[in-house]
Amino acid sequence: MKLVRFVVSGEENPLWGVLEGDSIRVTDGLGGDFTGDRFPLAKVSLKAPAETPKIVCVGKNYVDPTKPTPADELPKEPGLFLKAANALADPEQPLPYPPFTKELAFEGELAVIVGRTMKKVRESDALDYVLGYSCAIDITAKDCQKSDLQWVRAKSADRFCPLGPWIETDLSPQNVMLSTRINGEVRQESSTAHMIFPVAFILSYISSFMTLLRGDVVLTGTPKGAGPLQRGDVIEVSIEGIGTLKTPVV
């Protein structure tokens, strides 16, 4: 199923539903029961499919299959950082180029949405706790990342985490293709099979010291090709089995 969060024209409060063809069947919350209402997809605006307490992100997590990396140069455990919830941005919501940076950059990523509380969960059981998967863009102010004590400006500024267009519940994350295009030109293209730490390991690792709650978002790293953004660029992240997330830079 494709779980969507949306607003109806003229309304303010977001609703949840299930995308069925060209229409949305409304549910009473994320993954809830059907209410009986239905709206045409063309008559709604999609929102970021999360109401998240936290966004946990993984740093370097892909190998380049064309350039084998010696085992002693690979990270021994996932490198983690956080994005604040205010960083969430809706599908196709414009990203203003912030005045505090001259080095805005993109990273296309597979996002995991947690379905139920995870605490000290074994890797073999971790995927059972997943609600679904979505496309994400990790936006970074690279110069602030170098200069600031913490990565608050660099990673958690408003709209620095576009997410969507929906949550796909029927996906096996072990070997799906991910590509990122800038103005139609492919900049990133790889498979999740090239992850250093697979999704199940990442979730188990995080849950060993940090409780993950229903609705939490985990970004799983980005393949080679991440790079700079300019005003006027349009970013598109496509993930096999999910769809495409588009964000214009203005």
C-alpha cells in the first residue's frame, strides 16, 4: 500500500489515507481504519508522510562497486547524526537557497518509517518493525558543516529534509535502485545492495541505545555522486518500487 498524508483544497489540517489509483481513501490516522471518505488525487496537496519526533541519519553507507574499498577503510559501525523535525519538507515544496550558506548540497536517500516502538531489537527481527519506505533528500550546508560546533544549521535548517511522495509498505529494501537527477541529469545511481550496513542492521544498531518510536524516520545513507545545488535547480530522487520525490531550489 501507498500511505499518503495530504490536505484538501481549502483545508488546513492534514489527513492520512491510502492511494488507490487516482484517488485516496481516507483513514483515521496513519495506518488506521477507513473512514468512508475518498478524494481525487488531483484535488489534494501531498504533505511529507511523517509526523516524526526525530529523524536519524546515517553517514557514509555505500561502496562504489567500480572501485573496491579495502576492508580496513570501511567504517566499523554506522556514523549517525540527527535532523530536527522542522527540517521536513513536502513533495515539490520549494527549497529557498538559505542566505547563511554558499555551499548547499544534496544527497538522495532511502528513508525508513518505523511502525512500532523499537528497543534493543535483533537484526533478524528489525524489518518486522518497519511501517514502510519513502524517498528522501538530505540537504546540507557544507560550509556550515565545517565551521559550526554542531551540525544544527548544516543539517536541520527549515526544509532540509524533503520526504515523500508517500510511504510504500510493500518493499524489500535489500536490493532496490536509487537515482538522483538534477535538472534531468543523473548524478547518483546505485542499488541498496551496495550498502555497507543494510537497513535491518541500521535499525537494530540504533535501537541498541536509542528507542525508536512509531513514525520516526531513518535516512540510510547516500551513494556516490552527491554534490552542490544552485538556485533554479530541480532535484528528483527516484527509488524503485516507491516513486519520485521532486524539490525545486528557489
